[in-house]
Amino acid sequence: MTRMTAYRRSATVAVAALLVSGVAAPTALAAAPEQPSATTAAPSPDDAPLVGAGLSLDLGAGLGLHAHGIAAAGINGAADVDGRVSLRVDKGSKITYVDKRVTGGQVRLVGGIQLSKGNKRVNITNVSVNLRSGAVTADVGARAHVVIGSVARPTVHATVRDGSSTARVHLGDGIRLNAGVLADVDAGLGTTVFADVGTGVDVDARLGADVAVAKHGHVHHGLLAALGLNLGLGLGLGVGVGL
């Protein structure tokens, strides 16, 4: 599984311009922090709830489903939009951060995906993404908490619109589905579509969510720093955050 690598913030003029404008340069999750000395207490991590868009993916193109007569559809609250299945962020999702670094979190997703051929169905539900490791888990048919793949290109890239107190956080692109879960799909549908996929198949996917960077007049400076958003120059005290 892909492990999110550490990001070293650049001091170039170009990145500085991005930060002042409220657009963060792309970054990956931080590596495990160095061990503190015996006289220094490790800082406690904070977390912030995630809401919003979630996961959008196109299984048909990546897996060649249509050519084999297999349909993919959103179920249990997931939506079908322009040939993609979209699963929104569910309650309990969060991003964790400490000492100006994003260190992990979890994106839980509403609904699921149904793959079907004829009268046979395979449901993929309870989808969740671990932001620390990039692992994507789900229930596949009767099997619970299966690691179905990993985020292919994890990153943390945050933007804030003018006048908003919410940051839109892009968390990764692409999912590499494990060969094992594809074998489960073949077994459930009575097909041999994925018999020769080897280590797995990459599918087109986008993972993102929204997070509040200010609430009730209080600015979450630690979260802003962790997301690479340096908006302090435009912030005032009291009500409003000037984003």
C-alpha cells in the first residue's frame, strides 16, 4: 500500500504568492514525527471533521466493464453522475494534524457501488479511506473490512474561496484496486474478466472533502498551518476570518 511521504514547504516566491492568495501548494502527509527528548513532551494531535464531496470514481473505463456486459451503479445514497459513481463524506470522517503537519485521519463514505451482470450482483459498501496509509477498505459482498486497494497518488492540496471559512481539501487521485478484490468480483458475477490482472488495476478516482478553518469567530491556526494555508495576514480578531 502507498505510504504518504513527508512534504518540505518551499520558500520560493511562487509558493509564497499561492499562500497569500489562499491556495496551498500540494503536499503529502507527514512522516512520523521525530521522537521527543526525555525532557520534551510530545504534542498532542488535533483533529477536524470532514464533510462534503468525498470519492468520485469511474470503474467502467478503468476496468473495461462495459465491454464485458458489467454495469456499475451507486447504491444506498451514492450518486451516478456523468458515468461516475460519487460517494459523499459520511459522519465520523476527520483529518488529524500536529505541529503544522497533517498526520492522517479517515474518510468514511456514504453508500456504495453495485457491480452487476444479468441477475448477479456484487455490492461494495462501507467504503473508508485511511489518510495515513492510503488504504481503501470496504465490505465486498459478505466479506467485511476488506482492503480493496490504495490511493494511487495521495496528496493534501487545500484552497479557500474569498469570503469562506471552509477549505476544500484535495486528498488524492486514482485508486489501485487489489487483485484479490477483483477475483471476488469475478466469483460473484460468474465471470473471468480479471483473471490476468496481476497485482491490481488503477481506476480513475478523485478524493476530496471540506473542512472548517474557522468557526464562531475562532480561527484554527494550527489547521491552517498544517494545510499549508498562510492566511494570517488577512485575518482579524473577533467575528469573521477574512478568508
